[in-house]
Amino acid sequence: MTERKQRILTIYRDDSTVQVIYDRVKAVFWTANNTVLVVSRYIDDTTNAHYYIHWPRERICWFKDEP
């Protein structure tokens, strides 16, 4: 299998000074009229299987998407 480029997403919550860091990120996009941030994350490095994580906009102060 060819090696795919994976991203790292850091979410800074509005109610905490602790960041939430996701590695193996496949895609990040907004849904529900830009009110929910959806993070698609690979389950492992051997397959294309992934799952989704949903963050309501009001819980996010800001986020950083790194290649």
C-alpha cells in the first residue's frame, strides 16, 4: 500500500486551556450549516477505514490544521 499523507488537527476548546490533538486525520469539514466541525480520522495505517468525530461550533475557540 502506498503511504498516504496524514494531517494533524489541534482543537482549542472554549472552556479549557488543554488542546485536543488528533493525528491520522483524513479530512476536516463543516456540516449542518457550518455549525458542526467534522473530523474524519483513519482507524489504522493499513486500511482506508475511518470514523467521524463531531464538534459543535460553540465548543471550539479555534483550531489548527497541519499537513
